[in-house]
Amino acid sequence: MTITQTTPQQAIQPTDQPVIGSLVTYHGSLPDLHGRTFLLLPDTNCRFCDPDDDGPRHYTLADPDTSQALKHARPSSFTPTATNWWPSDAIDFNIAGYRYKAAYTTPGGSRWARIVHCHTATGTGYRVWCRFDGDPAPEVRALDARRLV
Ligand SMILES: [Zn+2]
């Protein structure tokens, strides 16, 4: 499992945005890696990203078998290998502009923060520390109702 700290929750993005935790096939600017399958993760702590840039999001592509990862990948550099791999009860959840398929929150947190547990296409869990403004959104309340005790 991975835990990642995020920036405040932003507006919900269009649903055609790739889902964090998907398996993707690479076809970007590194020909030696064309056709390789990676796990799609958010592009956090990237030295190339400008935090004030509102342009297209970048992603991290992680090799599911090693610790190697490609940072700062453009959406045009990969294609998801399958659609709708997540469980039918997964909740679409936006954290810092990235789209997740969330399962539940960890007990605790505050009115402004939660640890959200998400699904991945490889069947592993993924935890994201989420900070947001004000009262929890309906998606957060729905995830809170599923907390493990
Ligand atoms: Zn980046």
C-alpha cells in the first residue's frame, strides 16, 4: 500500500479523465518503453510541474513489478488497457484534480481531512491523504459511511 499526501480537493473533472490505479499501455516519447504496461498514479512531487499551471494534468507511470516509474507523463503518452475494472460499488472521487475509484475512508480524520482507500486494477490497495475545504462533500460522506471499525 502507498500513502500519498495531496493538495486540497479541486472541482470534479470530466468523467473521461483516466482513473488513478488503472493499467495503461505506454506509447510516448521513449520508444524503448512502447507497449509496456504501467500502473497509473498521480504526478506528485514532480520537479517539472509548475503548481500554478492549469494545463493538462501529468501522471506517474509505475512499473507494477519493480520500483521504477516514469514521472511527468502526458495523457497522450498512454492508453488505459481496460475500462471499468473497478468494483461496481466504487465511488468516483476527485482528489487534487485526479480521478480515483474509492472504497472507504479510514476512521478518524477531521472535518477537513481523511485518508481515502482506493482500488487499483492490480487488486492492491492505495491510500491517499485528502484535504478539502469546509464540510465534507457527498462523496466523502458516502465513503465515511463505509469506514472499517
Ligand atoms: Zn510533473
